[in-house]
Amino acid sequence: MHPHRKHHEQMALALQNLISTRPGPKPVCAILNTMMGWSTEVFAKFHIPTVAFFTSGACSAAIERSTTTISGPKKMGPPKLGNQPPWVEEVEGVIALLINTCDDLESPFIRYLSDQIGKLVWGVGPLCPNSIGSQQQQAHFFTTMNFVPTTGSQMLPKTR
């Protein structure tokens, strides 16, 4: 049993209550940090697609995935050599992955991950930490950056 299962169940009930009692339209999509994999089932009940967000780069995720030779038991912390990284199981129900990187920096790793897990993988960064510049400078940065998401070896058309 996962050490936080009881807490995840409590949070899942609260999330389900929030979504079911929320006035107006349901969310179009939920972007979840990979540590929030427990909530994927809740969003699925309401037919809300989910996307997993990795705060680390594509290289580290690709290396973790490439060292997997067998599906070992799910444990907390970094996987031992040969055991499946915990995030692999947690992203099974998502429609895509967002990774804090950009195609120009890590395209081989983005393509590798997409090919290995059979899902869209998009680089959406690099994201600036809050300590860089003022809020106005950060807002300007994010609105003027030209991010091009990747889908395996294909590029999606830019939309503006």
C-alpha cells in the first residue's frame, strides 16, 4: 500500500466534491504535476482530460525511462536500476506530457519519450523561476516567447 494512500483518498474526495458542485462549465483540461497522479481518476470520472507536467528536463526523464528493463514494485524515491520509474505508471491515464524544456535544447529526448510511452510530449520552457526579474518582466517574457510544442518527431504549426 502506498504510504500516502489515505491522504490521497481524502484529497480525491475533496476534489471530486469541488468539481461536482462547481457552478458553470467543467474545466477543459487539468495539468497535473507528476506527483498528483492520484487525481487522474477523479478527472476521468468527469471526462476531463489530464496532462502530466514534469518540472525537470526531458533528459532526466529519458534516462530514467531508458534504464527500465523490468516492471519492479512501485516505491517512493528514485528507481533502482531496472525498476520502472514511478512516473511511468502515473502518466498512463494522461493524454500528453509537458516538460520544462524546449525543443531546441532537448529534442532527441522529447522524441525518445514520445516514442517510448506513445503519447504527445511538449517542451514548454524553460520556465523562469520567480526570482528572475519583476512580475512585469516575467509576464513580458512569457507573452513574447515563441514556444513550439513537439509531438515525437513532428512539429505542430504555430498559432498566433
